[in-house]
Amino acid sequence: MKKATNHKQFSVMINDRVADRLDQFSTTMGVSESAAVEIAINYFFDDPKLISGLMKGYREMANLNREISHDFSCCEEDADVHLAQYRRRLRSFE
């Protein structure tokens, strides 16, 4: 007896270059684009060197990312104030 397989559907946005490569791979290999994406995802998750490299990179960049976020948080707050003022003005015209 075959075990039932559940499928989940989701959307991703990819640039034209990746879309073209996906189409070419799918056509060449004779598989659907969904199957090709599943192959790529499984390859990614099954490659421990790739995963550990990504984790190492994220850890190394954590402090820099924190500094950048801190440096620009005032800009974000200022932008939020301006957006709120703009939205209030728009509502007054309605």
C-alpha cells in the first residue's frame, strides 16, 4: 500500500534569468518546473557544507547587520512620521 503524500502549494518570485534556467532545465530533463524546483530545494537542504557555510556567513555578518539596522532606525522612524502625516492629509481630502 502506497503512503499518501501531502503537497503544499506556495509562490516564489524569481528573476528572468532564473526563470529561463528553470525552463531550460525542465525542458532538457523532461520534468515539470515543480519537479525541478523540488530537486533544487532537496539538493540545497541535503548539502551540509552549503548549509553550514550559510550559517557561518550569517553569524559573521550579524554584528554588521545590527550596526546597519541601528544606524538607519532613525531614518525609518522619520519615514514613518512622514507617511503618517501624508496619510492624514489624504484622508482629509476624502
